[in-house]
Amino acid sequence: MSDAAVASHDVVLTDRAAKRIGRILSKQSEGTVLRIVVAGGGCSGFQYEYKLVKESPANDDLVLAKGDATVLIDSLSLEFMGGAEIDYVDDLIGQSFQIKNPNAVASCGCGTSFAVAS
């Protein structure tokens, strides 16, 4: 794990990611959360979608809460993300959320698209 992190159902939200998500949510209306979804598409077969939503968690959502950050992941997406680490990187090539996913057997250069073993 890259820094102090919180784990739930084997998905980890790092401190860096939680701080950045908290800053983003602080500029939104109250009750807004970040939803991460795995969807078909992208250049490797699946892609991560990040959505700011104002909704209550569904019964089968994984809720990651740390500091001012709340992240929701639906149960179908969680099947593809088990053991993943959600991080935020700010380096010379830019700023981005990165998901280090042990289920991904390939990914593209953009970091938002991945493939799993069939």
C-alpha cells in the first residue's frame, strides 16, 4: 500500500485520494459523493468512470468513507475491483486518480482502461 489507507472489502482508499476527493466534494452541494463505476469500453475492454452524484448508497454499494471523502462502488463494479487501491498522483506528467487493480491483466497508457483474464 502506498500510504496510510483505509480498506473495505479489499478496496483501499489512500490518504492522498481521500484528501483530493474531500477537496472536490467540498465545492459541491451537500450530500454529493464520488461514484466509481467499471463500464465496458475503453481501449482495453473495461474503463473506470468517475461520477459526482447526489444519491444515497444502494443496499449493495460499497461505501468508502475517510475524512471528508465518500466513495461509492456498486456490487458489479466491485467484482472487477477486488483488492484494488484507489490513489491520487500529482507528478511531473500531471494529476490523476489511479486505480491499482490486481485483477487487470492489461491496461492502456491513459490509466482508465483495463482488461481482465477471460
